Amino acid sequence: MLEDTEVRLGHGSGGVMMKRLIDGLFLEEFADEAALPGDDAAVVTLGSQRISMSCDSFVVTPAFFPGGDIGRLAVCGTVNDVATSGAKVSYLSCGFIIEEGFPLDDLRRICKSMAQAASEANVAIVTGDTKVVERGHADGIFINTCGVGVVPQGIDLSAKHILPGDKVLLSGTLGDHGITVMSQREGLGFSTSLKSDAAPLNHLIQAVLEAAPHTRCFRDPTRGGLSSTLNEFAASAGVDIEIQENAIPVLDEVRGACEMLGYDVYQVANEGKMVAVVPAEEASAALLAMRTSPYGANAAIIGDVVAERHDGRPLVRLQTAFGSSRILDMLVGEQLPRIC
């Protein structure tokens, strides 16, 4: 239930506050059957075809960071959201909101980055919009993208299909993007090559679907991180999820930064990782498909889906390296503002 009287930063966090805003306001006013499942992309019927569609807005600060920039982020983020439905992503739109005085060389650099990311994903940017606002009204540049693709016959991916006994897979290391952007914005020095993981994962998803045709669902753990993604899965399917700390790949630099700064690595944003839930008998094939992708070398099976053990509240549990367990909750409030 939405009880707030004003918008706060936490309403864009990808966690509990954002879910309340979406459920208590946006879905209440705009609810359509295609939006109700709460997946990363809506699937609608247009003529004889099923079309997947998703949009996103990017307001990251700074606009340039190791491993990418706001342009690459915009293309990859939307490609990945559409691809989670199993669609062949084909076209993107692009809207720019640019602050007066923004350097044209930086804008050209961003556009080149977007073109390169689109080429890598094999999608075309076919339409867009440009708005310029007064100095001080846009923090440099904001970008909105929308993507569309066709969902092949027989593909029906959604978190609501998850079943007890399924396996949870993660395509690579957690937290790279969030910690990279935060360190650049706050001027923290790392004596390593830590960089954003922003990447188009549509080809990885297609490879997994070929290897594991009964895959239940995909989702990229962006805002709110792995913890929020798994809680969304559990709530959608009415199941519990148990993951193993020792199985989850995390770079030492990211783990160290989180420990130093008091962040939960499972709630830190990612922009080039994918979570998949597949039947147990197809998990090995799905893992091999991920690992043969350029962006899945560190993929791992990280946990299991189990029957719900607590009436009315599906839970996500982390089995720690010390043999204990703890509940992983959705992010509350705003942990890392302006990371996407």
C-alpha cells in the first residue's frame, strides 16, 4: 500500500519502495493484463505475432565510467530487458534530454558508444527524440530507450512459471557496475582494473534457450541487485529460494569495497549479468551455454527453488560459508543513487 505523500529517491531504487510505487500508483492507474506479471518486458499480440516491448530511462552520474558510459548503458539495459522475454530484439528508440552547455564532443562520444553496442547486439536504432533544457535542469544528459522484438512461437517466459526443484543460475560476477560507478562518482581510488559490466546479453539468452528449452524465466539484476530479483521471483511464483554463498561469483575488489563501505553485495546493481531459473535436468546444459558466451565465463549454478515454507510470505535464504543461513530481503530505500 502506497502511504508516502511525496516522491523520494528510494522510489527509484528497484527495492521495496519502488515496488510500492509501481503497485500502488502506476499499476492502479495504467494496469493492463500484459503489465500485471511484473516481468522486465511486456508481451502483447499484434496481428499474428507476439511482440515484446520494454522501455527504460538512464540518468547515471558520471556519464562516463570505466567499462562504458550512459549511452552503452542505455542500449544494453533495454536490449537485455526485451531479451528476457525470449524475444529476438530488433529495434530501439532513443530519446535525449540534454542540458544546455553539454559538450558536443561528449554527445558524439555517447552516440558512437550507442552505435557500437547496438551493432554488437545486432539491433537497429530507428527513431528518437531530442529535447534541450536550461542549464541546471538535467545534470548533463538523460537518455530514454525503448526496445521491441518478436517472441517466437512456443516461448512463454515468466517468473510465475517457476517451480520447486528448479535451479537458479547467474551469468557472472556480482556488483561490478554499481561499485565502479559509485567509486567514480565519489572519487574513491581502486588500484585495480574494476569496470562496469554493461553488456548486451540477448545472444547469451538465446544460447541458453537453445540448450535449455524449458527455461522458466530470465531477469537482469539491475537496481536492487540479486536480492531484489530473487525476491520478485519468489513472490511471483509463491516459492522459497535458497542460494549458496560459496557458489556466487564476486570479484575480490567488489567484495572488499562493499565490506569497507557497508554495502550488501547482493543488493548492488549490475548491468551485464543475467539470472535464469531452469528445470534441474536442464541446468548443466544452461550453464554450459552461459559459459560459452563472451559474457558468461564466470557463470554458476547458485541455488535451488523450494516449496514455500511460510504462509503468505515467500522467502529468499542465503546459506553462508559458515554453515548458517540468513534472509535476503529486497532493498529498502536507496543504496547507490544514480547508477543507471
